[in-house]
Amino acid sequence: MRSARPLESFSATCNPDYATIDVMECSLTCFLLSVRPNKGLPVGPFDFLVSISGALASGESIPPSQIRVFGRIHEEVQALPYSLHLGAARKGEKLRGTVTLLSRVNRPFQVESIVPHSGETLVEVHNANSNQVELRITQLASGSGDRVEDINMVVRSNGDAPFEIRLPVSYYGLEIE
């Protein structure tokens, strides 16, 4: 945060359920805010307000204001790509793609289960090491138009609680015989 005039004090607060805030004075006109989301926040988006206030060196109060902080908490392991589009195929043709499960923090993990939502989807573990798993996906085209099948995977990282990764797999079914 920068001020056109020297500050006597500066503070920032937020709901402690969301984050911890540290304020560091760089100079009389510059303060650095460090906002650290709490580890207990659930996976998914977050959005909260940080209230800031202060006083000028002359003793005059600065009107309080708020800063919006938003972002996303990710699981430790992610699928790359986040969704897989296999292209177009006629009914009965096979489409293939590859997805990599990767530790965002370079920690070992295990895939405990892989459950496609359709009998027309085959998932094979092709290449695996402690912090990366390559999956080969074969989809049998079974209908026409836009088609989406989910693959749900349960992953556990070094004794932590298991979590689920949902991978949407899509293709376009052609009506050409």
C-alpha cells in the first residue's frame, strides 16, 4: 500500500477464519500487506474482504476502506489437463487421450481408485512414480452430439485424508455411418 503523505500508523484486518494478515512498514509512505489464506479453507474458490485503516503523521485519520481478496484453493494433486476433449468420432470408434496426475508440492501420492461413469471408458495407468501418474484413457464413442463422461479418482497424499479428483472427458459423436 502506498500513501502520498507519510503515515503514522497502518493496519489491516480480516475475518480470522479466512486468513492471517501481516503488515510490514517499508517506509513512511509504503506498507507491504501479506495475506495468507488459512490451511483449513476448503478446496474451491474463496472471496473475503480485508479492512484497512491508518493515520497520517499529522495525526489525521485515514478513512477506513476495504480490499477484496479472492482466489482458489487447489488440491495437492491435480489432473493436467483439468478436462480432456477427445475430438469427434462415429459410434463404435475409439478415441484416446492422456492425462497426468501431478503433485503440486512434489510430495508422493497414491491413486486409490479410478471410477469411470461409463462402461465405455477405459483408464489405464501407463507410467507412475511417487509424485506423478500418467493415465491413458480410451473412450468408445456411443452416441451422437456433445458427450461428456466423468472419471472420478480417489487420491491420498502421504497418509493424509483421501480426496477426489473429477476429470470430465468429452467428445463429439458423429451421426455418419
